Amino acid sequence: MAEHDDNTVDNDHRSGGKTPSIRQIDRYRILHVIGSGGMATVYAALQPRPRRTVAMKVLRPEVIDDISVRRFRREAEILARLRHPSIAQVYDAGTYEQDGRSCPYFVMEFIPGARTILEYVAQKQFNRRDRLKLFVNVCRAVQYGHQHRVLHRDLKPGNILIDQAGRLKIIDFGVASAPDLHVSGTTMNTEAGRLVGTIQYMSPEQVAADPQNIDVRSDVYALGVLLYKLMTGQFPYRVEGQPIYEAVRIVREEEPTRPNKHDAELRGDLETIILRAIAKDRTQRYQSASDMAGDVVRFLNRQPIKAASAGVTYRSRLWMQRKRKVIAGVVVVLLLVGGAIGGTAWWMSGNSAADDANTAAEVGSNAATARSGRDDAGASGQMGSSLRPMVLDRQREAISALQFDGTGTRLASGSEDATTVLWDMQTTQPISTLVEHEARVRAVAFSDSGERLASLDDNGIVQVWSASQASPVQTIEVPGQDVYSLVMDAAGDRLAVACGDSTVRVMDIESGKWTTLRGTTGAFHCAAFSADGGLLAAGSANGDLYIWDAAGGQRQHRLTDSRGAPAFVMFDASAMYVVSVAGDGRSAVWSLREDDASLIERDPVMSRFNACPDPLVAACAASSRQWLVAASYDRVRLWDLRSLAASERVEQHGVTITLERNVQSIAIDANAQRLAIGRADGSVHIYAVTDLLDWAQRHNAPDSTNAE
């Protein structure tokens, strides 16, 4: 839990691991105090079964009345609806006796290593574009709550956390409301005249303490203030140190400071987005969190935003920004023609200038992009005009999952718009759009033959498809809490889902039988089958790597590395090594060979290397298990794992390619012939791997940096 902002009303403040006065609440053993405020105390507690650390929010006895108890129970009903990977899960609710009173409590997901969104972007030194991408994910999580008729009503950085694996978690729906649960009969009426929320992030109608006028647009307002803070480091109003009544007047009556007063570069569309979100008249705001996210994505893609006046000049300017490469090419042609007419010397100088313009357009229009093109030791290259991707463009929102089948003839792309598109890679045309999901497609997985395809969404629903017929075969609900990744064995007989309740759930597709593989503590974020399907590996948030016999479920190894929680894991082709990649891009090679048993006892990691130069966005492996690919937002590294069999150091066999930003997901085919890049605009870019490697070799060749 992170420290809250100033001017907080009815919210907890961090008190940093104090010794608790209570040792046990029902079946939960209290570990320490996370935070305590006027209304509630939040404890870290140990849940005995399943054994895990949880957070418990307990209403203080002195503020308890019948209405408060009913409110807590209704909130449990509200929060039970929310199963989203970016919203902290509520596990349990109940009451216990203290001082002769019945005290209600919630049991919630514990978020290890949590930092507020502001702390995280500062620590990672995110530039403006990366901050906007993270903000879009916040909007989408809030929109998920709205779709389930839940308002948060206290959105602020202290309630928007990033865990130790770099994953977003929205917490503290303690003042949330759901109109269809008739909260107006309890919570809302009793709250009339009382402020619930945090002043700086509260909408004018919310500070008026009139709950009947609060709807999703109040959360949109808070998102607007958050975006203002992310972009400027300031608040739109100065209410610090003011009495509550004066702070309320300022929020309701005074105009906000325009963002460009803090940063002149914010003038234009981004400022328009922010001001639209924090408009005093809620009818003038974005009408949903997804509408706001859509405009931010349009801004990132240099497309006209819906909040702006779409005049000819405005649209022309954005068109020129998007098509700057085409324009640069036209300039080249014109200069060539001019050179033929004006003489060889003039032509040569003009052609050189045109090449410079084309290169500048390819690299990017600002210094930040140019800087991102440098790898850790300067051994990477920026892709130029000779490497133009094949573009597959079918889906409306970001490509969240990609996978080639084992033959390389089909590609599946899952999107945040809840669709999966099956592509024929010989014709580069879509075979079918698969639309059985109701939430973002989190992962897709093929059998090696390509006959069977599975897709997993954020609601924990797996769809199994016949890829040849492009039709659903089974709909499966994963029994675990929170889902993070899905893998299928090569034969297409079994699925494994990494879950947030310290389990990996393995299903035999034909029989429908689930097997539960358990860890000790920490969510499992990734899993992988060996090539023969005999072994299953999974990485947990506490840094452990587990290896099981996939058929019998017996655990063979538990390997621990304190340097980072695995976000991706894979076996090499021989299944004698496991490679893991942490959220910060650091990677480890773990030996499973019997003659390395003494090494495992001494140090489980055989070697280390930096799989990715920046925080990891996505990673994938060829189905041949001979290639690893790791990507940040703008760079991709390809690693040749055949060096493992030759007992060579992996870090000597990597190549870094710098791309334009917006990398969301990646896939490489079995024989490393094609690399697919899923982007935030819903398109998939396909590159020939040989072209990438040849190009990198011509521009200072293999990357061998950052061996640890």
C-alpha cells in the first residue's frame, strides 16, 4: 500500500509495518499493520488455505453502526463482480467480534513491492509516451469496473499501484458504489453532506456531497486529474492547506490552470484531452473511461482526437505527421528529378539531403526516439527504409497476444477488443475473426500441428477452437483466481494456466479433468511445457521457478533467484535448460542436467544475461525452442539458444533491433523465419528474421552486451 495524497477524507494512511494489537481475525493470522485511518485499518495477514499473504481491511469498532455493517456487506457483493488482472481481487468478507461489537472486514489481494503509479514512472524514468500508454491501461481497468456497474469514486495515485513484476493494480474500492445493488438506500443517503474521496481528484459534483449526481463521469474526472499529474507533476487546482469548504469552492467554481502553463509542449491535443476530462460540466466531459482512452490512443498514433475540432488544417497536420515517411520519399523523388535537370553536383547534394530527411523520418521526430535507438553498448541498429514490414490490420484495439502455429502457416492475434483473428500466413489474409470472448484476450496458444487453438481472456474463460474449421470446440472456466498466462503442449492435449492464487491449473482437454499444481506464496505469472510435454515450468512473483512432471504433477525442482520474478519462462529444445526473463529484462539460464546437480545446489543459475535492454513488454519462443525473443516498447532482442547445447554463453548470441514504439506483443515462427509484432493500434507487423539479422550485421552486427 502506498502513501496517500494530502487532503484525503475517510481514507487510510500508511503506517508502515507497525506491530498489530490484534493477532488473529477468524482464520487469518495478522502479520502487521499496513495502514490505519479514521474509518478502517488494513493489515497484512496470513491465510491458511490456500496459504498466502493477503490484505485485510477492518472497520474500526468505534465507527461501527448497523448502516456501516450493511455497507460493508453490500461492498462485498459489488467487489465480487470484479475479476480483472489490473484490479486487486477481493477474496473474502465477513465479521468478527471485538469489544462486544460485530466488526466487518474484507480480505483482499496483497500486492508485494507496490509502488504508486507516480513513484513507478519516476523510478523507471518513463517518457511522456510511456506514461500515456500506462495511463491507457488504467482507463481500461476502470472501464471494466464501469461495465460491471461499479464506480470507484476514489481514483488517485495512492490507489493505482504497480507490483514488483511491473503489473498494474487498482486498489481500495472501499468507497465504491454500484447503483443496481441499491446502494442509494444505504451508502449514498447516509453519505449526503459528507465528502467521500480525495479533494484533488474529486469532481465538482462529488465535492458537493450529492451522491445522486455521481456517475461514471466522476471517475472520468479523476482520471483527467491523474493524467494532468502524470504529465505536469502538478494539480489543476491549488487546494493544499485550504480548509475543506474553501477547497470545495475552488474545485466547483475556479478554472483549472491550463497544462501548458506547466509545460509548453502540452499545448494542443494532449491538453485538450486533459481539459475535456476535467470539465466542470459533466456533460462536457468524456462520457466513459474508454472514450478517454480512445482519444489518448489516437493521440499516440497521430490520429485526430474526437475531443478536438476536426477542421481541414488540423486533419492535414496529423495526416502529414502520420505519413512523414511517404512525404520524405516524395521529397527524394522530387530531388532526384531536380538533380537530373540541374546537374550532377546539385543532384548529389540534394539526394544526400533527401536521404538524411528519410533517415530522420524513419528514426523518429524527436530526440527521445533517437536516444531509444541506442542499445546498452551501442551495438544495435535502427530499422531503416529497407526493412518495411508486412502489415496485417483487422482489429480495433491493441494486440495483446500473438502466436504462430508449429508449421508457420497460421498466426493467431488476440486483441483488447475481445476478438481473436486467425491469419493465413501464405496469403496474409484473415481466415476468420473469432468472437466468443467478452473481455480482452490475454493469451493464445497453438498445438504444434496448428489444428487446435486456445485463447484466454481476462475473465478467466478459455475458448478451445478447431483452427482448420475456425469454430469453437469448448468453453472452459479456469477455477483459479486471476489468470496471467496460457500455454498448450505440443500435441494439443493439455492446457496450463498460470493463476494468481499460487497455482498452475493443468487441464486434459479430452477428459476435461483439472490438475492443480501448487506453489508456496506468490502468483504464478508464466508457464511453459517442454517440447515433449513431459515437464512443466512456472515462474512465481516471489522469484521462484518450479519444475513439475507434467503428467503426474510431482514437483521436481524449486529454484530460487532473488534477482527478479520471472515474467516469461521456456525450455530449450533438449529440456536440459530453462530460460527465464524477469520484468526488468534480466534473464537467467537454469540447468536441469543431472551432472549439474551440484551446481544447482550451490547456485541454481548457470548464467545470466539481459534478454531485454528495457522493462519487458513481451517475450516469446519459437516452437522449436531454439530462439528466444524479448521486447520492450521500442526494441526487440533475438537470442540464439542453440549456444546452450554447445555450452557457449548465450549473451554472445543476441541481436538488438530498434523499432518504432507501441510494441504490445510478439511471436516468432518455429524456424525463426518470421517475427510478428503486435501494436497498440490493432495492427500486426510481420518481418523476415533473415532480413533483420542481415540488416543488424551490416550495422555493427551481433549484440553481446550486459552479461552479468
